[in-house]
Amino acid sequence: MESCVSEVSSEVNDDEGIRLQKALAQAGVASRRNSEILIEQGRVEVDGAVVREFGTRVDPAVSVIRVDGVRIPPTSAHAYLVLNKPRGVVTTMADPEGRECIADYVHDRPERLFHIGRLDTDTEGLLLLTNHGEFAHRLAHPSYEVSKTYVAEVEGNVKPGTLRRLLDGVHLDDGPAQADTVKEMSAIRGRTLIQITLHEGRNRIVRRMFDAIGHPVKRLTRTAIGPVRRGNLHTGELRELDSKELGQLLDIVGL
């Protein structure tokens, strides 16, 4: 099928910014020479238009650059991190009671970080941290509907029809709540492991949803936030978001 994406040339660009191949190299996509090959092959887009001219200049902080359709985030002074929060750690950057908190895991970072959203003290798993205010605000806002995936260990053996109630929606004291996906992972000794994905972020919503169907949560772990997966990140470990994860999140929140 013929592409409907238009091509642009360097003639429409002024002298501001830097050459596209340099921007790609700075972002770690490829060397300048290999970046030129990508451009020549029509695999690079700037602000939705395919670019084939090596002289095209871009502002990496403003231009939306994609290679093979994948968003390439610009080099930035902002920090974007993910922590696999242990159970029992308080989701605050300081705790007057002296309990272990998020700050204990980022004390050696030079940035002034803050967490995006929160996890209950007795819930473990993924938590995003940044020093980019607008990014954090949008990612936490319900209108962007960023999905979150959890693995819940619940009491009892859950029947398929009961799980279906989570997909159909249950009524909570602050309004209805509905899961996007639900899957039983295993069941043993009167306990069931269930994977649940939803895009809401109300207080203790997963626990309250399982309470509503009569299967209280005994242990809860968040395993994914949008495209960010736990993978091999061990409990208590911190890492930077990779380029693909960050690019996808920037697209989700329209930055």
C-alpha cells in the first residue's frame, strides 16, 4: 500500500537546530554515518513527515523524531527512573516516623526526584520517578488512561464467573471500577494468583475490587506501568527507563 506520509526536504528548514543525523547520533540511535543510511532509506520521520535529506535541521528538544515508527526521545537533563519498590517501604520522599521510604533508594542521585503516583506500603512493584513535572502530571492524570498491571495473590479459589465480574465492573464506595484484562495464573492450597490490568489509579483500587468479589488480597505486586515491565529488575533495584520505554510514554502523554 502506498504511504500517505509526505516527504520534506532541507529547503523547508531554517538554519536553527542541528542536523538530523547528529540528533540521531546524540540520541544513541546509530553513528552519524549509519544515521545517514537510515535517512536515505526513508526510515526517519520528523513531526510526522519522512525526511530523506541529510541537511535537514531539527530542534531535538521540540521535534518528534521516529525511526521505523519508534519514537526517539531527545537527550534531556530530566531523569526518568523505575524502582521495584519492596513491600513495607512507604511511598514518600521523607517519613517523619523514620520508616524506610523511597528516598532511601535514590539518596545518591543528584536530581531532586519525586514519584509518579504511589503504591500502598504493603504493595510492592514498579514505581516511576522523575524530575520532569509536566511528564509526571500527565502520566498520573486519569485522562491519559495509562494501564497498570498487577499480580494479586488472593484468598480462595476464584471461579471464572467471579473473575468475569471484574471485567464487567464492580461497585465501590467511590463509584464503579472495571478491569481491562484478568487472567488466572495459578491456584493452590486455597489461594489464587491473578494478573489484572486496569487504567484507574484510585486509592487501593485493586484490593477493593477483590474485596468486592469476596476474595481479599493477601499479596499485591505491580508488574507493569504502560510499556514499562519489571523484567529482571530485582526488588529494591532502580534503573533508568530505556529509550523505547520513554519514547512510548512520551507518546502516551502527548509530549
